[in-house]
Amino acid sequence: MVKQSSAILNSDQGSQYTCQLWIDTVLLLGAEVSHDGAARAIHNIMIERVWRSLKYENVYLSGYGQMREADKGISAYFDFYNTQRPHQSLDYKTPWEVVMKN
């Protein structure tokens, strides 16, 4: 009998996600492996925007020296990102404003 997985791990086709060790580990943990098609970054454009904003607006400017420092600073950034920073794609509202109206 084949075990049905309820989780799917989707990633790009970077070498770290296509090596056999990675795939075997994901399968061992009970998830299915899914890779975006070549040049299909459009599938995850929203999360790519989040990571780009985090890197350019926080991480690169802060130069964190320790993990504890990075954890604290990145947590504060995500609070700012979701509650204070207006987003062009949300008609210059914050994600918090959009969620609270629904």
C-alpha cells in the first residue's frame, strides 16, 4: 500500500532542491516533491517580493552579526512590513488594513 502524502513541498529547480539527498529527505518525512517549471518564477512572485523587500530594506542594511540579532531585527521588520508599510500592490494599504476589512 502506498502512503498518501498530505504535504507538498514546492521549490524552484535550484541544485540544492534537486539533489537526491534533498528529495530523499523530503520523501522520508512524508511530503511530496514539486518543482516549478523552468523560468516559472511567476508562480511564487508574491513571496519573492517579500524576500526581496526583506533583503533590501532590512538585512543588507543591518549587517546582522549574530543569529539572535537577526531574529529580533527580522521579526521587527515583518511587524513593520505587515502593519505600517504601504504596499503598491494593495493600493498603498498595509496588509493589516486589507485583512481587517475582510
